[in-house]
Amino acid sequence: MSSGPDPDTALAAALPAELRELLRGRVLRVGQAVWGGRPGRHLAARAGAGDVFRGHRPYVPGDDLRRLDWRAAARDDRFVLRQHDAEDVLSAVFLLDGSGGMSYGTGIERKATYAAALVAGVASLAARQGDRLGLASGGGGGVDLQQLRPQGGSRRLLALAEALGKAPAGICPWPRLVTAVGPQLPRRSLVVLVSDFLDPCAEEHVGGDMSEGAALPAAEAGLLDELAALAGRGHAVVLLQVLHRDELEFPWSGRELLRLEDVRGVRPEVEGLGASLRAAYLQRLRAYLGAFADGCLGRGLVCHRVVTDTPVTAAFLGLLRALQGEAAPEGSVEVRP
């Protein structure tokens, strides 16, 4: 198990009391075999001393005689050894969106705050089990890879807590972040990307219009292709999409004049009447979210979508199911006209 302070204590600033209570007695499981190199709590992609029977192999001199399957030997008149799946530690790597877009909302419904609670919950469970944690982030137009290599212990927990507490600003250059992280991932890692994924490739098409052409712009499709390549190399890739209810419903539907600014400082200011802006916005949003979800599904990626007015405990349980490879209804969000 990891040394140092209790994970819940180290991550206390990000963990709401109700989520801290929910974590008691729970475990983290992932939906595919891992390769951690030392005993842990997750099904490994190798034979070992776990509880799950894997099959037989012929006996060779020097093998542990305690592993001989005497019933099979008596039946088939040959010596064979029982093999079991090993259980290894997990390398869990979080890629965090530190852009200004995550600053929207107040209290626990602020996107960055809500996302931090979910990440802290997963990290707390992983640390209790002795799993290794890594993180990288994008914000202010740059990327931070200092804590990328997965490690255990109190220093890593404190580094994660510090990263979760940073004020969002600027843009998160997702293509650059994913490109930099990919070659450095340990074998069969769990990679959790945390963002709203609204205009994630702004650098690639600044000055252009996301509504032109396909619902999913080429840059976003390219980002998903790169993530699919990570999954093809054996990593479990989960996109945690955190949205605010205002982004889904655009509640300003009157005749008032609105002036909308991009808090990331990338897109030009938009001005117009609430009623007219709302219709066009919701049409584009519905098309984009559908195309993004379909793009993930078609590439074998898990996209788990949450809305910050959902009780954080319910969202966390849905995320645990998503990490385990189970389809969760919480991941489906209706965009109402």
C-alpha cells in the first residue's frame, strides 16, 4: 500500500464530504487487464498467482510442484501445471484540462471544481490500493508533464491535489498534450482525459467556424484518432466530459442583448439577442455533442458525460462503472430545445 497521509486527507480540498463518505469500502476496478510489474488489485495480462484460472501448461523440471494439477495428470497421464491470472498494480494517468473554459459555474457546479472532485475520488481509491498515479495538464496555452510518470506515495497525491486546485486559464492544447504523453505511458495504463471537450482543438482552427462542414471538425476527429491509437496499444482510454447545465440549455432566451466572451481568449466576442442566439447555438451544440459521442464510440473510446447539477455521488458511481467498462445511463445527456 502507498505510504504517507491518508489519500482522503491529502485530497481533502477537492473531495466533498458526501463523496468522502461514499468512498469508504469501495474499490477501483478497470475493464481490461493491466501490466503493472508487481502484485496489486487488478487483473493482469500475464499468468501469476491470482484467483482466476487461466489454463494448463506442460510441466518442466524446476517448476513448483505445488502447482501440479494431479487430477489432470491422472486423467491424461502427463504432468501439467495450473496457471492463474496474476493481479497487478494499475498505472492511472490523468490528463487535466486547465483552460479558462473549465472556470464556468459557481460552487460545486463550477466545472473545474466538479471535475476535481471526481478525479480526487478515483485517485483516492487508487492510492488506497497501492496503484500508481500520473498526471499531465494543459492550461495557459502550454502543457505540464512534470508528474507524468506514474508513482505512488504522498508526494504524488500532494502534486495531484495542487494540480486540481490551480485556477483555470487560457487554452488547453489537447493535440500537443496527447502527442507528448503517448510515448511516455507505461504498458496498459488507464488514461483518463478530463475536460468539457468543447472546442478542444481551438489552436488548430482558430478563426474558423466549428459549424462549417462536418459536425465534428477535422482537428477533433484527428484528436480522437490519436486517442484510438493509444487504445490500440493496450491502454484503457476514458474521456470524462464535464458540462454545465447552462451550456446545454442556454437559458438566456429573452429579448435582452447578450455579449458573450471566450474566457480562453481564443474565439471572437459574439453579440446578439438571447432568443436568436439560443436557437443557432443549440442546433450547433446538439450536432457537435452527437458527433463527438459517435466519434468516440466508433473508435472504441469511452466517453462518459456528466452535468455539474447532478449529485456528485451519483456522477462518481457512474464514472466507476464507465472505468470498469460498463455502459452507464448517466453518460447520456439530453440537449433540450
